[in-house]
Amino acid sequence: MDHEHDRSDSQRIVVTGLGLVSPLGAGKDEFSRRLSEGACAIDTVQSLDTSAVSSHLGAEVRDFSPRDFISVKNLRRMDRTSLMTAASARMALDDAGVTVSAENRDRIGILLGTSFGATDVTVQVADTLLKEGPSSVNPILVPNTVMNAPAGHASIELGFRGVNITVTHFAVSAETAIAYAVSEIKRGTADFMLAGGVDILSKFYYESLSKFHGLSPDKDGAEGARPFDVMRNGYVVGEGCGILCLESLSCARNRGARIYCEITGAGMGSSPTSPTQWPKDTQGIRRTFQRTLNSAGLAPEDITAIMASANGDRVLDAVEARAYDELFDACGQKPFVTSVKGSLGESFSSGGIRACALALSVKNKWLPPTVGLSNPLLPMNFVTGQKKEIDVKHAVLAGISFGGTYVYLVFSDYKSQ
Amino acid sequence: MKNKKRIVITGLGTINAIGKDVAQFAVSLREGVCGINDIDLFDTTEFRTHKGGQIRNFNARASIPDEFSLKRMSRADQLVFAATIEALTDAGLYPLPERFKEDMGVIIGGGSGGLFEAENFYADLLVKGLDRSRFSRLSTVYCASSADRIASNLGLLGPKTTLMTACSSGANALGYARDLIESGQAGIVLAGAVEPMCRITYAAFNALKSLDEDVCRPFDRTRSGLSLGEAAAILVLESLESALTRGATIYGEILGYGVSCDSFHMTAPDEKASGAVRSMQAALKDSGLSTQDIDYINAHGTATPANDVTETRAIKEVFGPRAYAIPVSSTKSMHAHPLDAAGALEAIVALLALSQGFIPPTIHFKERDPECDLDYVTEGARSSDLRHVLSNSFAFGGNNTTVIFGKYEGQGAAHGS
């Protein structure tokens, strides 16, 4: 791996805007406040009927008003994934102070991750096709069945015409999209990239996941997901969208933009794993972590914190904890580890929302707690109970997917660079 | 900036309506073979149209001897796995030597994935109900499972992802694969795409009234829609240095790659063709070539009334008067439109054209359209010593991708047959 360490300002990529629609609120202010309080969004699912399956918990987006963000003309053409994406993209651009204009629109793009897209719309098409025949299929639904619909709708609503790509690779879709967006800006194909991920709760896929026995069977209570806890019994499905506005440091400096953090490293990897199973050994995580550190020119002891991928799954959490234990075995100072999936659930393309959480952590100098964690499966520096105030120099965003795919990113305090 | 690495293609693999492998595909392209006829993969009685470019007589067992894997693969997984083995064998990399696995990646342009199996599952579900349905049949429903199967079966440890930009997915997979090699994040990358035919997709295009009842007629005045197809296409990408070290046969080089977004409408192209113009210009700029250097354009050429006139307009805007001197053909007239796999399949067309010295024709052409007045190669294939081929892929969501391929001359160059 011969990553080049070009440290010119045009090759340094910074985060200058955050936009999100999450179970802990829409917009970074409410999200940040509730995250710092250790709030939990997990509750009994209200938006769908779960009576046919044995799981009933979810982290739903409940107070989202698309009309606040999206024009009436486009609103009715969009499904829920597209509404959340267009709203989050608008918030990210606004937060970054970027106005789309005839001069810059070809240099603004989007790289969006979505694991399941608008599965509910595809199911609706299938339903009509099977019950009523092909002539009854509503053509209005068709454009939303493609996975790249949310990114397409966002570009139409906001008017940007640059690079537009959707990544769909299960639970690392958003992390991959962010890594890809970073390389697009470095290549010079865009000045601003919106990057993140979206996924929603839908009946078909909630029932399918439940039938795969992945979900926590807990009936109620805020502690359905217990990342890294010995008592964890499965994950809780979440939903939402999180989008970063990325640009080069030179671009941000020229326009006097506020900088949340710098993305100093990225690494991708695979390990042989069945497409529906979480990896069982630590090699894939360790290999990808090392590649990521190499790309950032950092050593393990430089890492202050890890925003983990753990979601309360029996296999995933154990493998992830063991991997960090092995990776930092020789370090005197071990990093703090936290997972926000204890409060936000597992939304698969959660990397967008988690990236927003990590950017806020670096900027505001505190790490959110792992809600639901009281008996750690390994003795590590887990952030539990309440937020941890700390100067975060280099933090890692962990992306691990069933099927054995890994994407790691390093978010650094840009002033300390 | 350091000089960019030169990225070459050293292996090809495909299964499509006019080729069970690359050798047969090349012959079909020269001879103008039509692969569009009555579909029998599913019952089309209730549909408005009945034709498509279906893959016939696919023998999955020939490529996937392992019964365990075979059973767990969707039709899409099987097709793309077979194409992968062909491409690796062609590149002299099968069985895959251990030393290449560490940084070998796989980037797939995802299509409908296991939707064909999912619709059968869903039909059962409607009859049997939740509790009596075998949800394990859904394990390959999402298109990302193809890349997981490939990586897992071959033991690949490098970057892996699935890109989904509808009909430009395959072209984007090549572009991203090239970037990963250029930036040193991967050594050899398997890049390509797969699109299986299925009822839901067929119903969706029927509902949009985008399908021609007869065979599609790209650029013809009487054209009335596309012919849906299916295909798997995989290319082996690596640096020139790596190819020369291995003593590999080189089909050609990726010289340029450009992406843009219409930001106009989800399914209709922008009539001003601005998006298509910008993707071609971005690819030309990336390649460092001028409009004078392009010898052949493999058009998106779907044969929808809107696409062909818009694409023609875009080519004229980019190339000026020279547009009339450049042969432009749509091979979709032969292999039909395999949606997400089109960009990767047509990359193979471009590389065969470059390495074997011919221009494939647009077949089924009858009447000239005053608005489509370029040289569409309607009289059959031509022999021509091509140096640079430009390939367009445009998609739902307003996504446009252009890739430029160059002839490779020197040690290891593939020669015509």
C-alpha cells in the first residue's frame, strides 16, 4: 500500500457542513444536544405493524417535516429515503455556507451510501405486479425503485450537477461513500462533495431481518441495543440520513469556512465471509485498520478515540472488541471506544449519521456515551453513562459489514495537524 | 503532482445475449448478430411487450463446480461469478496465486441483484404467509452480495464495494477501480457489473412505456424504445507496471473517465444535453486527449426517442463539425440494454474494437432520422485501426458517465484475431 502523503492544502480534505435527519432529531444542533445527554431513541416501533414477528423495537425518525426543506414541486415525487436525503443535503450545504449557483453547480456533487434504498417501493411494485398484473404497475413509482434515486432527487431539488454516485454495500455503504468523496476532491473532479448515507425502516425489510434472527427480541425499554455488553441479544433497527459537506482545506480557507475536522485517512478491505454473516475473526478489521493508519501516516498510539461499528449483535461486537484489544495491545495509552448505535439503532448506512457524530465530537471535544452498555464484554476504555470530555486529536470511524467488508476513516482535529 | 500511473486491462469475461464468452461475443459483434427475441425466462403473456436480450443455455455448473456456493448464489451471482472466472483465466490469474490476494479488490456495478429470486419468494409469501416462507431465500436479494461472493470465494482481501447509478453503474465501477489502483489502495482490481433479467424490471419498463415491442432500432426515425437485456461483464484492471511484470496480455488502457449529473429529471434526459456534454468533456479533460483524437464512439444509444436525439446533440456539441467524421454505433441493437451492466459490457466492446481493429455496427437500422444525422455504422462492421474509443453511459437519476479507452502498443499488446 503506497499511499502518497501529499500534504498540500488542496490534498487535505476537511468537513465544513453537517446535515442530518436522525432518530435523535433533525439538524446538528438538536442531534448534538441529545447525543451529549446520552439520550436514547429506541422505542416500540410505531410506524409499522410488527405483530407478525418477534421483534418490536426500533429507532424511528418521528419529528421530520419534509416541507421545511423541500419544494412542493419535488416533494410528491420523492419516497422517504429521498426526502431525508434531500433535506440532509440542504442542511449540510446551509451549514457549510455554500449556495448553489450557476458558477459552482458543476463542481458540487454527492456520494451517497444506501444499503437497502427504497425497498418498500420495490415491494409495492412487486405487490401490484403479482396481484393485479403488469398493466396496473404505477409508472410514478418506478424511478424510486433504483438505489440512486435519493442522490438523483437531491441533485434535482438543490440544483447541483457534479459527480453523482451511489454506493450500496450493506453496512459500510456510507463509510465507502465518504472515502470515495474524499478521493474525488483530491482528484480535482469536484470542489464540494456531499457524502453520507441513508436508510429507512420498512415493513418488508424489518420482517426479513427479524426472520433472520438478527434483531433484539426485547419488548420495550430504552436498552434494547446493548453494544459491547455481555447481555446484548441482537441489534435494533434504526433509520435516518447523515451527510457531510467536504471540501479541500485550501477551498475552506479561501472562503473562511468553519472547519469541524479533517479527514486524514481512509482504508478499505475484505475478508472471506458469507454475505449474510458478520465476520467471525479479527483479521479483516486489523488489516483495514492498519491500512487506514498507514494512509494517515499515524501509529496506533496516535488514536484518541474509536467510533465503533458495534450494534448489539452477538458476533459483531465480540469480534470488533477483540480486534481493538489486539491492535492496541502494545500501546500504553489505549483509545476511548464508543458506539452511538446504542441510542440510534443499526440503520446500516449509519455511517453518515455516525460521521456527523464524530465530526461534532472532534469539534466540541467530547465523545458521546454508549447507551445500554453496563457490563463490557472486555475491559476497554468504553465511554459509558455520560459523555466524555476530551481533546480528540485523531478519531477513527469504524465501518464493518456482514459479508466481510471494512471501511475505516480517520477524523482529526485540523488545528493539531 | 506525480505522473499518473497508467492503468491497463489484462482480462475480459462476459456472458450476454450474443456471447457465452468473450470469444463468441467478439464474433457476434463483427457479424452483427441479434440477441433480441422472445423471452422465456418468465411468462410475458400479460405484458405489453415480449422481447428482450435474454441469456440462453447458461451453464452455471461449468464455472461454479462447488455445489455449496452454487446453491447459495442468485442467477446474478452465478452469471457474474462465471464472467469473473473467465476474466481471471484470460488474465493468467486463475487459479489465483496467493501473492495477489492481499491487495486485490473487486468493484461491481450493482443491478437488480437477486430480484429474480426475490420476486419468486414474494409470490410465495403472498400465498403462504410470513411464518411458512423460507427467508433464507432472501440472502442474495441485494446486488452487493455478488461482490461478497466473488471476494469470499477467491479469498480477496482488498477493497470491495458495489456502486449503483442505474444504467451507468458498470462504467462507474471501472472508474472507481482505476482510482483505487492509481492511489495505491489496490493492486489488481476486478471491475464490472451484472444485470439479471426479471419480471419486476420488465414490468417497470413496460409501465414507463420505454420498451419497443419489436427489436430496438437505435438512431432510426421509427425507434420507439429500448430492448431490455441481461449481462455479466468483468474486466481485470492493473497498473501497466504490474501487467508488464507479470507478462500479461494487454487489451488496452483506460485513459479518461468523467461523471456528471443532469439535475433535471429522474427518467428523462435534459433536452439541452448538458449532462452528457459535461461527462464527455470531463473524460476528455481527464485523458488529456483532444476531440480530434477520438476514432469511435460506443454510444449509450438505447433507442428511446429522447436518448438518441439528445446523445447525438451532445456529441455534436462536444466534437463540433468533427462529429460527422466519427463513427458512432450502438451495440445495444445486438446485445440489448443490460441496464446496470451496460457500461461494463460496452467497455469490453471498446477493448475488443481497439485490440482487434474493428468498429461494431448498429443493426436494425431502416430509416434516417433528420435529428440523428451522424455516421451510425449501419452497413455492418468495419475494419479500422482504432486508437481511442469513447464509451457513453447515461442513467436514471440523471447520472452520466463517459470512459475513454486507448489502444496499447508495446510489449504485451493483444493482437487482432
